[in-house]
Amino acid sequence: TDHPTPLWSALYQGQAGCRLPGDPCDGRPRRHAAPRRRQGQLGHADGAELPRRLAIIGGGPIGCEMAQAFARFGSQVSLIEYTDRLLGNDDRRAGELIADVLRREGVAVRTSTALQRVTSDGAGPKRLRLQRTGESSELEVDAILVCAGRAANVEGLDLAKAGVAHDGSGVRVDAGLRTTNPRVFAAGDVCLPFRFTHAADAAARVVIRNALFFGRAKIGRAHV
């Protein structure tokens, strides 16, 4: 029998983490949980050890937050950003201010730096091959934390057959979160440029109002 055609559909596919070039984990996720202090001592959360040398890839809000946190816990932190400044989606002065604060706290901030490759012998140190202004260098660390953004989960959905346009940044929507197919809406990381939990929650509320109650709600930076 034929399946009934829904009056409205909504996409909540989320996103996946970006892969490093020459990923030494071979697709297997590894993580270092942030340690916590107990009775004035530096303890470990979830049994993870504090990495002595840590490379953080990505100078956005999460990368900056983690860089400061791990530096204060005692790690030697290198924050690597491909563009010429931190917090690229925010005011330039804000990025410069944060960079100054992080440097004062001991973080090695490396802007305009491209990550070319990561190699590892297994359980030993990880070696990052970096390039800045045409010159290559190598950085050896004990752990890598990737905060370089997320990719929308659109593979295998055959969105083109449904008339839903998408590109490298995700599903294309208007301010009311309607896709190029007027009967399909999208919400969350699959379509938003600001990928935060509270923004996804706000987007879901917009979709419910517009799809089910014929509303005219819109989403914008005010929801961030």
C-alpha cells in the first residue's frame, strides 16, 4: 500500500564532528574530560588524566573556553585557529581581547595557522604539522581537542528528491525555518549557523508555531 503523504515534515538531523587530516584515531572517538578540583586538589573526571600538552583546534567560543579551562588546570595549551583572529563570528575587538587574556594566562594562541596533518605512533604523543604564512612547523602534544565546528547530518537523506536544497553549511532555510520545499521545515544544527543547544530549542519552537499553527515566527541572532 502507498504511504500517506504528510501535510508537514520537519528535519532535526543534527550534526557530526569534523575529522582531522590524517586522523590518528582512525574514526574512533577519544576524549579527555576536563578534570575537577576536590578539596583543593586537582582530581580527574570520568577517570581521564589531565594532558600535560594539549592542542585545541578551533578558535571559536568553545575552543577559547576550553583553552582557558585546561590552562588553568595546568595543561600547556596551544590554541590553533585557521583564520587571522579568534571568535571570527563576533566583533573583531572581542576576539583581540580574548586573545590577549588567553596569552596572559599562558595559552599559546596561533592564528592564521593551518593544520596539515596529524600523526601518531599509537599511545604516544601526537604530532601536528602546521603551516603559517608559507612556513611549516611541527607541534608535539599529548592530546588533541577538536573545536573546529560541526557538519550537518544530511548524507543518505536524498533531500534533492524532496526538493530540499542544502550545501556545505547545511539545509537552506528562510527566517521562518521553511526549506526550499514549502512543506518541509528544519531546525537545529542541521540548518542554523549558530549551533548551540538553546538556539536549537528556540528553532524547534519556531517550527512548531509556523508548521502547526500557521504562525509567522522568525529566528535570528537575538535567540543566541
